[in-house]
Amino acid sequence: MRPVIFVNPISLPKTSRYIPLWRKHVEYPLYNVGDPKIRMFLVPFWMKLINPSRNGLQDQVVFKVHPQMSKYDVKQYLEKLYSCPVLDVRTKLVPNDLRPADHVHQTRYRITTDPLNLPPDAERYEKFAYVRLPQGSEFEFPKLFEQNRPSKALEQFQADQEKMALKALPSEEAGSLKDTQDSPDPKSKTVDDPNVPSWFS
């Protein structure tokens, strides 16, 4: 057996511009008979947990996965990284609406001009993985925003912006909105201050 050292066991193609991980094409190293087992230290794939429907099964989990992942990749990803027992995995390609489908005449023209009849672009499809857990295992989707809603931070930010806008208003306009404004700082200068020149308005 000859010694083989993989500096980069999984290599991503180099491009002149930034491409997010979910759109990159992962290239596996070539494997020859007699080479040592390819070991993956950093996984180039991703999996996103999807909130199931109300009537979803307790022993089934739905993930949106990298387009190149097979059902065996999903199973090994969950078993080896998260020590999660997996009974069965099914994958499904779902077309998305990122760009409209080709017209019929364009599709026919492409088939006649392309002798290899290449498959459609991978970006047009999203891959979902349906993972079945073994008997006795149940999954409950985490309630992340039960206590803190994401809109609370937005409401706080909008309230702060309104306070800053009221402080920037002249004193006549601010007087009409006095009930919603906090007490102003006595040291802050306004337009009516006698120390401010007349041209400053």
C-alpha cells in the first residue's frame, strides 16, 4: 500500500468572487484502489432543520440539505457528528421559484444543440431529507421564540428611533408631542438658545 497524504481532503473550487457555501460545488478527491480511507475532518455540507406541520409524525424529522448530499451522507452526518440514531432517510428534490422555467421552444432547442443532454441546474431545486428515527425515539421542534419574540428587539429599536427623532425636533414641534417625549437634557442646546447664532437654524 502506498502512502497518500491529503492536505485538503475536500477541496472547494477557487473563484474570483464570493460564492456562499450553499451554492458551491464540492469536489471529492480521486480514490484509487489501495489508497487509505478518505477522512473528512471539516464537513463542507450543511443541513437546516425545518419546522414540521402540526400533524407531523413524532419520529420523523425534516431537513433542507446541500444539493449534493445523498441519503447516506445525511445518515452519516447525523450519526457521526450528533450521535443521533437514524432508521431511514429519504431525499426529495423540490423545484423553487428563483427563476422562471424555460419556454417549450427554448427547451427543445437546448436538447437539439446539446448532445450530452445535461441535467438542469442544481440551483433550481432544493433538496429535502426526511429522516425516520428508530422506535422509541421522538423529536419535538424547539420553541425558540416562546419567551422572546424576534419582533421585541425590532419594537425596542423603533421606540429608540422615535425618541431620537423627537429630540432632534425644534422646541415648538416637540411641545406638541410632549406626552411621548422623555424630559430633555437641560445642558443640551436648542435652536431657541440665545448663545446660538441667528444663522444657525
